Amino acid sequence: MKIEKLEQIYEGKAKKIYSTNNENEVIIYYKDDATAFNNIKKGQILNKGILNARITTIIFEYLMKNGIKTHLIKNISQREQLCERVTIIPLEVIVRNILAGSTAKLFTMEEGLKLDTPIFEICYKKDELKDPMINDSHAIALKLATREELDTIYRETSKINELLKNLFGGIGINLVDFKIEFGKDKDGNIVLADEISPDSCRLWDEKTDEKMDKDRFRRDLGNVEEAYIEVLKRLESTVLV
Ligand code: UDP
């Protein structure tokens, strides 16, 4: 059956979702729009949509090869992916291998501290509340996820962290932290959804500590597009060999 793109069903800050002629599949379109600090800073990063669609696809395909279930079916154009339709679990799951960003601020600690064991955090995905950090009992009591679902999410997140550390470690990049989201498919399986890209990860060059992620936009460091291009170039070099 030929895929037909039908109406837009959702527009987020960086992506749009369209229904298709298959009720179990959606098309995700990656925009160039960039936001930071809960939508206070707004802008565009040239070609970001193309770069993040490609980067996310490479990373999701690598994770799938290594046993992680995701919503991704395939890339269908430079900016579009065909994905399984899932109901997003309203949690942002954050993993930290090196201290940076909001948690460094929370504990008034310097960015850059290498952690012996990763920190796992969950945030309630709700823009009006500025995505507050919550704990498991909040998530369960607010019926965002069950205990069993949280166990699955943490287990998969931990595997994803190990796989991503290996992937980025092989291309001279330190995986400082990242945010992922999960969805539930039509059979109730929990699968990795959304994106994994320099928008959702902190990536520091192993040799120079140079930032290769959205902090270049958040902190006005310049050369944002160039950093995303470099991440893609290194990922392409590793998946091709
Ligand atoms: N992150 C994200 N979306 C969010 C919040 C965080 O992708 O809405 C990512 C962010 O890019 C970083 C990690 O999650 O890689 C941890 O972010 P942090 O809590 O330090 O918040 P920030 O400093 O970005 O406000």
C-alpha cells in the first residue's frame, strides 16, 4: 500500500505529526525551529530538521539492531520519518553521565564532573508546569505510568545509555546527558519514541570538550549548524564501516 500523508494531527516545538492512510502509522516531520528555556528563547537552526531526522534515524537503527524496540519504521524523505503510532507516556526520562545543566545548577556544582554511576531523572512532560522533576511515586499516583511500566522504562533506558555511550565513545564524543521519551503501541508495548539528536543530548568533543549540541544555541556560542553537521558526519563514518 502506497503511504499517503493525510492531515496534521499535532505540532510540537521541533516536529509536526501527520496521520497517514494506515491508522497505525504516522509521519513525523522535523522542523528547523529551535526553542530553549521552556519556550522563552526561540529561533531557527539552518537545516536542523534535515540533520536531526538523519541523526535520529541512524541512532534508532543502531539501537534497534541492538535489541531496543522503537517506533521508527523508516525515513521517507530528508525531513520525514514513517513511525508506528504510539501514545506518548508524558515523562521525560533524563540520564546524566557527566554533571551539566539543570542538575549542576540545582546542587550548585560545576559542570563537567564525571559521575561513577549515571543519574536517572524523570520529569512530568507538561509545558504549563515547565516539566517539573518528579519521582516514581508521583508518576504512579498521577497515573502517568504504572510501577511495571516504570521498571520497563528504567531497564530500557539503562540499556540505551550503555549503547549510546559506546556509539558516541567510538566517534570521539562524550555523552554528557540526554532526554528520551517512550510511547505505548497498539499492543501495549512500551517503545522508544520521539528523537535522539543534538537537540536532546549534551555531546562534548572528547579531545577539546567543545559543545556539539543545542547548548550552542541556548548559550549563543555560534556555529550551531556546523556542530550538528559534525555529529552527523562522525555518526555516518561509524555506521558505514
Ligand atoms: N532536554 C531536552 N528537553 C527538555 C529538557 C531537557 O531534550 O525539555 C535534554 C537536554 O538537552 C539535556 C538533558 O535533557 O541533554 C538534560 O537537560 P537539563 O535537565 O540539564 O536541562 P537544561 O539545562 O537543558 O534546561
